[in-house]
Amino acid sequence: MLTFRRATLEDLDAITEIYNEAILHTTATFDTETKTIEEQKTWFFDHDDKHPILVAVDCEFIVGWASLSKWSDRCAYTDTAEVSLYVKKEHRGKGIGRQLLETILREGQEAGLHTLIARIAEGNEISINLFEHEGFELIGVMKEVGRKFGRLLDVYIMQKIYDA
Ligand SMILES: CC(C)(COP(=O)(O)OP(=O)(O)OC[C@H]1O[C@@H](n2cnc3c(N)ncnc32)[C@H](O)[C@@H]1OP(=O)(O)O)[C@@H](O)C(=O)NCCC(=O)NCCS
């Protein structure tokens, strides 16, 4: 059975394994070097009640994670966060990503966030459609801002405003 809960430090190995696979094999993230657990701890502790990290758990195994990260340390941005969403490769296409996204969207609203941003690389139609379906609107395209696997990439900026 699939469940969703707040991530703990003990989940960090599994979260990192999923993220590092995406770094090495996808343009979903513009990181190009895999993360160490020490680097991931810094990322983990930069989250809090208002900026949760959730994991999707299937039969005690972590099959995906999502986070709401601070958009900026500048205080006026305090009610804005950026969404990240990753499902373990062999578990994609089974509805986990959608449920994880819906769960973290609810948490963000309950935490008092006002707006969420998602940055999605060109070609990631699955994510663009998924975020659109969950109320995100395409608000702009940053042209040719990334270079990965020898290709220049655009980044689509999507935004959801709660209660809009
Ligand atoms: C994007 C991602 C999180 C989606 O998670 P998922 O569990 O595979 O997605 P779901 O099974 O919940 O499907 C969500 C929607 O995408 C569609 N979809 C999923 N996989 C698909 C595929 N391979 N081809 C076409 N459509 C697909 C589903 O049909 C569903 O749409 P629907 O409800 O209209 O039918 C996952 O593919 C992933 O981790 N990708 C790599 C990281 C990434 O791109 N993250 C997003 C950037 S922030």
C-alpha cells in the first residue's frame, strides 16, 4: 500500500539515490554531479514545517519524494516556494507522482504558502502536463539557460497561486 509522510534523516539515502539517478540520466534537474550525503544533509536541514519534504512509501520502500524549498532567502519571498518531485525510475507511470504532488500541494496550503513555482526543462512533457493538471500555469520560458548532455535547454516556469 502506498503512503505519504514527512521525510526523516533516515530516508536521506533513498531520497539521494532517486535524485542521483535523475542527475545522471535526465534533464529534470540541472545538477550534473551526483550529490553526497553530506551535501544532501545541508539541503535536508534547509527545510522545515513550512517547507516540507515528503516521501512516498510502498511496502516500506521509498519510491518517490517531493519538496517545497525556499524560493529565496530574501524575506519578502517568504510565502513562495519551489516544488521538486521525483519518482524512482522503476515506479514511474503508476500514479505515484500525481498523488505525491497533490499531497505536497495540500501541505503547502496548510503551511500558509501563497504561491508555488516549478522550473521544468523543455521536453519534460509529462511534468508540464502533470503540473498544469494540478493548477499550475505556464508563466514564462527561459530560453537556452541550461546545457546538459551536450544540448542547450529552455526552462519552463510554472506557477500556482493558492486561492487564485
Ligand atoms: C515526472 C514524474 C514525477 C511523474 O511521476 P509518475 O509517478 O511517473 O507520474 P504518474 O504516474 O502520477 O502520472 C502523471 C501523469 O503523467 C502521465 N504519464 C506518466 N508517465 C507517462 C509516460 N511515460 N508517457 C506519457 N504519459 C505519462 C500519466 O498518464 C498521468 O497523466 P493522467 O493522469 O492524465 O493519465 C516522474 O516521471 C519522474 O520522477 N520523472 C523524473 C523527474 C522529473 O521530471 N521531475 C519533475 C521535475 S520537478
